[in-house]
Amino acid sequence: MNIDTLITARWIIPIEPENTVLEHHTIAINDGRILAILPSAEAEAQFQPDMHIRRHQHVLMPGFINAHGHATMSLMRGLADDLPLMAWLNDHIWPAESRWINPEFVHDGSLLACAEMIKSGTTCFNDMYFFPDETARAAEHAGMRATVGLIALDFPTAWAQDADEYLQKGISLHDQLSGNSLISTAFAPHAPYTVSDDPLTRIATYAEELDIPIHIHLHETAFEVQESLEKFGMRPIERLQKLDLLSPRLLAVHMTQLENEEIRLLADSGVHVVHCPESNLKLASGFCPLQALIEAGVNVALGTDSAASNNDLDMAGELRSAALLAKAVAGNASAVPAMQALQMATLNGARALGLEEETGSLTPGKAADIITIDLSGVDTEPVYHPESQVVYAAGRHCIRDLWVAGRQLLRDGELTTLNPAAILERAREWKEKLAECS
Amino acid sequence: MNIDTLITARWIIPIEPENTVLEHHTIAINDGRILAILPSAEAEAQFQPDMHIRRHQHVLMPGFINAHGHATMSLMRGLADDLPLMAWLNDHIWPAESRWINPEFVHDGSLLACAEMIKSGTTCFNDMYFFPDETARAAEHAGMRATVGLIALDFPTAWAQDADEYLQKGISLHDQLSGNSLISTAFAPHAPYTVSDDPLTRIATYAEELDIPIHIHLHETAFEVQESLEKFGMRPIERLQKLDLLSPRLLAVHMTQLENEEIRLLADSGVHVVHCPESNLKLASGFCPLQALIEAGVNVALGTDSAASNNDLDMAGELRSAALLAKAVAGNASAVPAMQALQMATLNGARALGLEEETGSLTPGKAADIITIDLSGVDTEPVYHPESQVVYAAGRHCIRDLWVAGRQLLRDGELTTLNPAAILERAREWKEKLAECS
């Protein structure tokens, strides 16, 4: 049978079935989709590929799914660090945003983020920012899979004046993007403390009608919870429950402040949690009880948050941080073993975004969203357990190739769809403008 | 004036003076020592170098000092992960060690570690393992600065049979190495729970006589403290105090279990703490109260621990983990800002090892132990604050050059003294032998 591509790798970690490492296997790809994964000799007997790629020292696995970020903010990477959250926002980030947010800024920042994400193994990202149409355009240009957030806030910004306009523009963008095979949408009410009951209720209804997820910052800090208790007489999760938002549509991001009954409620409601360990550490937001969430049966995905609070979009690093931190927080060195960390960074993200039929594992029929990771360096040898090596020893610099829907966006470490020199040139120009806020 | 080398960099972070970033400066090096750091035009007017190296997009700073590790154990990287400490040691690490430890194993493992450390920016490391003479030989071959531990234990190993033999072999190695400009020694009693009072007391005396540091694992886990209470009726720190070990000679590694009066005691005694955040997370040992130690005035250095419990020897990653984790543990996003993290990873390590006259900062008269870090990638631009970018955005893959005492061991990412292919070949051979313990 003639097909597009065979890729042979030393190890394949398909994520589904669970806890599987295949040695000396080959993945067959045609029309952007996975046909089969077979022992290499069988694959070569069965398929005549236009191209046969061999990666003899590499792990091949599904690309990472970055389930929470603000791509544009890569232009503010390191603008202001080591500050308390409110000083950081009030004195640096918000002044920069109110002065500079415009379509060009969002487009240039999103392209910078896409370049970084592709180089570090991310095939799909879930975004929340103003001018999401521009982030969609950048992702499309890069060839990445993305879910762009139809952002909603109570207060005016350059993107919209009030809740009505946010929702109207969001739904209009959703309609424009319908039929796009790589770019989807989610409602993205910023947080319970920035969006009031009426738009939240409408979002719950519209999300059902459009059949899309809802992406929200939730229980990020103790301050948020305390403020909600004072203003609404209840914690934010309880408020969202009363507004009918707790469902398998909801991606609840951060969740560092959780009581046991809230964890049970999340599990019972099918809410997805997006864990952002490095952002939570850097902003001193608290510790998300990852192992407790997993034990309760909650689907936990992983996100980097923005490069303004991380300061990278490196999912290889993020999944390592998640696996390490979970052990210390649980007081259990067996918590979140390597395979579970890899699943969080791939399949769990697809599930949270409602994309599990399309991506997140190397299952025949799914899109060929694939990365290779070179384990032949002095920092990744010897290899006893490849899954362990990927999580605990390898890093973004080991990512060699990346495909989205069968299209190669990274070839032996080089970007194929984006021009890094041009992207960096624009980033430096923006830096000159934004430096006054640093 | 004719000199060996000028290096011009976009930014220089000398560590001393504190909180300093120099732009468009040049460092002058002669006979392996730093002569001066000057504005580039002045340096070019004043010096005629044999070689002038220009790094236009780079930070130049002192090399990292890895203040705690077991280089040899890189051969057991990922041998067994995600296990409780005692199962990991009893069922995997100790069986592998008792079967395979020999001079060749230590030499090959140490060379693998040196290769990884040089590529990730470490110029100096402090080691604790059997056959320290072999680690010294590997470091010398690599051209690195190192302090090798004169290990001591109560029980027999392939290196020595009892405390007497450990100490005798250690002192003999110390004598052999005297006069070596790059390799020094420290006594390395493994831990309070593996070394009894008599050898500890003798070590305190010998360390004074030989004027060298003492390197020990201390208060790593709650179990260690509990066991000491049961066996000795006191916590390990109190026991070491009674044995006269608490002094500026002592490097106390891990320290996850600390009461407030113990922190004060450490500060008053001038004890150095070596913080190993990633190993503590991975083994679920607990959280070292970094910010509290710093506020008390304790000198805190940074170490990776071994690649068997980390699983890398990447100080660039370790200092980022230290800075991030400290904020969450202290509940303060301003804790351990970027410059402090860089100082921990450089000068504080030199101070702990008694090498602060020789290395740890770019001070005229000190050895030229230097690295460059490329900040021109899509993951490190734009650059608002270079020190912040080095800590929070850059990584080991951005390290481009490294010099120890003016000798270049890494040139644009390539090792100059070591042959990675040969080192990896040996690592793979050992892996075949050790795999039965995985």
C-alpha cells in the first residue's frame, strides 16, 4: 500500500494503550492521520511510503498539549519578575497591556509563542487573550493545532467594551472558524472575580449551544477565594456550581486552593483541572493538590501559563516540574510517575479540550500530531527506562521533530513554517516600546 | 599590554559587586586569571590579546558551582524512578553499587558527569563517592575544578573496610592531591546515620589540621531525624553540635527538616547549607526553608545531587527550580529574586568550599572560571532584564562557552577536552551490566 510517511523510532510511547513502550516500531501516516503502529519489519513489508524517516536514538510520542496559556504575552517575557502578583499586574503588566494591546501586538506575540512551542514539542495549545482572531491567524500560519479563547470580562479593553461585545465578538469568531480543521474555540471568561453572574450564565448556555469548552482561571490564589467569600458569601467553585458551570465543558485553571469536598465535587461534575505548576510557584499562588485530584478521578491537564509568569512555554520542563512537585506535595515519591506525567501533558489535555477523538495519543485514526525526542546526549544516557528519561532527564533541547496532522513543522530542530529571525526582529521592536513598563 | 584573551559580551554579570549587569563590557584574561572588566573600547585600547572572542547576544558570568553530587551515579541515571527512598536504595541502587563499584565504573561515570556538567555551565563540582581518586582523575582529564570527597562510612564497601581505612585512604588521597591547582578535597562522612561518633570526632579534628571542608548529608528526611531521636535521644544537628562539627567548615546538604532555633544555630555557627531542590522534590524528602535560611544569614549554595535522583546535573535548571520553589514555600513572590539565585549557584558555592578567593565571581585576581549564555533564541527573547532571563527563561541548551582557569572546555556548545562518543559508548556498556538492577 502506498502511503505518505513511515517514521521508525527506537522507542514509541503511544500513551494509549497506557504504560506502553514499543521498541523498534514504525508509525505509518497517510493524509495526515495515523494508519498503524507496527514492528518495523512488518510496517516496511506492508507500506510503500513516499518518505521513510528513521530516528534510531529517539522516543516518538504524541506532541504536547499546552492546556493553558496567553501566547501574546511572550512579548512581555521577563518584563517584571520577582514581584507580588498585584504589584506585577498593577505596575507592569496592565499598564503595558492598556498602552500596547492591538492586533499587530497579538499577532507578533503569538508567532513568537508558536515558534517556542514548536521547538519545545507542543503541537496544540489552548489560549486566552484579546484579539483571539490574531492568535488563530498566527497558529494557522505556524501550522499548529489551537483552541483560541473567546475572552470575556466585565471591563472594557481594546478588544471589546462590555460583556455583550465580548460575547458577540467571540461568537462571531467562532462562526468564522467553523470548518477549520486545526483551530477551534472555547469560551474564556477570565476569572470569577472579573466576570459577573449574568455573562457567566449566558456563557454556560451558549457553550451548550455551540458545543465548545469553557476556559477559566479558578481558585488561583487564597486572596481570590477570600474576596469571593466577602463579596458573594461563597467560594468561587460554589458560585460557579450555582451558575451551572461545573460540567465536563469546564477547564478550571490553577486550582491551588481546594478543600476535600471541592475535589469530590470536581470529580463528580467531570470538570477538568489545568495544572500550571511553574506559574503557581513563581507567583507564590500555592500548591495544587495534584495527586489528590488524580486519586479522586479528576482529569488533570497541564499548562505553562504565559511567558510573563513562567517564563517559558516549555511543556517538557513543565511536565517534569509537575511530576517532581507532586511527589513533595503528596509526601510520596511514587506520586505521579513518569507515564502519568506524559499522559497529563498529552491525552489529558486533548480530553479537557474535547479533542480526544482527534489528538493526544498515537491511536490509528487520530491526526498525526507527533514529536521525536533524542535521548543520545550526555545528559540523557544511559537509557534504562525511556519514559523516565523523557520526563526526568531530557528537556526541550532534545526535541528534534514535530508534526501536526502529518505536516512537519520542526525538522531536526529547525522550524519549517516560521522564520525565527523575522519573529525575533519584531519581538525586539516591541521590547523597545514596552521597556518603559519594565 | 599583551595578554592571552579578551572576551566581549553583550552583558556581563560579575556577581561581585552584587546586583550588577554591565553592558558592552569586555573581560581581560591572562595566565588563567581575570585581569580586568572594562567597557569594551577601554579594554581594546589597553590590551593586545592573542585571541579576542565576541559574544554579541550573550550573558557572560562565572561558571556554576555544583555544591553537591555523586558524579559516578550518572551511570545509574533513571535506573529506577518513582519509588519511595528506601525501596529505591534497597532494591536498586545498593544492589547495583555492591555488585559493580570499582575504579573503572567510577572513572567512566565521572567522565559522563563531567561532560554533562561542562555542557550545562558548571565549572566546579563538589563530589562524594567511593574511589574519589578516580573522580579526581576524571575531573583533571576534563579540565574541571573539583572538590572530591574523602568519603567515610561505618560499613565496608569496595573502597574501604572500616572507618579507619576510609580515613586513612582519604588522608592519603588528600596528600597526593596537594599542590593540584584545580582539585581539592573535603572530608565526606556520608550522613549522621551511617557514621558513628568516633569517626565523626576524628574528622572534625583532621579537618582542622588539614584545613579542608566537611561535606555531609544532613536532615534530608523526617525519617532520619526521627531515627536519630530514637537512637541518640537528639536530632542530628544537635548531635553534630556536641561532636564539634558545626563550624564554617561544614557543608550540610539537603536540610529539609529545620526548626527555627536550628536555623539560628546554623547561622551562628557559620555552617553552609547546600540546597538540592529537585532531588528533595523527587524523593519527597520535604521542603528546605530557603528564604528563612537566607534571612537568618546562612550561606546557601546549590547542588544537583546525583543523576540517579534528579535525573540531570543541570545547574541552570536547578537554580531556576530553587528560585521558583522558594517563592511558593515562603508564600512570597519576591523571595529569592533572580540575582540571588545566580549568587547561590556561583559565589555561595565557592564560599561553602572555601574557594571564594579563587572562583565564584568575576573579580580581578580570581581564576577565569567563566561561561557564556546565548539569549537570542525564540525562548529567551525579548530581553528586558538579562539576569531574569538567565534564571527564568534560559536553560542548559543556551550555554555556549565555558572556561576553567582560562582554559576553554566548551566552545560554541562543543566539548574541547572530552570525547562524548567514547564516553557514551562506555555508558552504554555499563548500562547492559546494570540493567538487571533496574
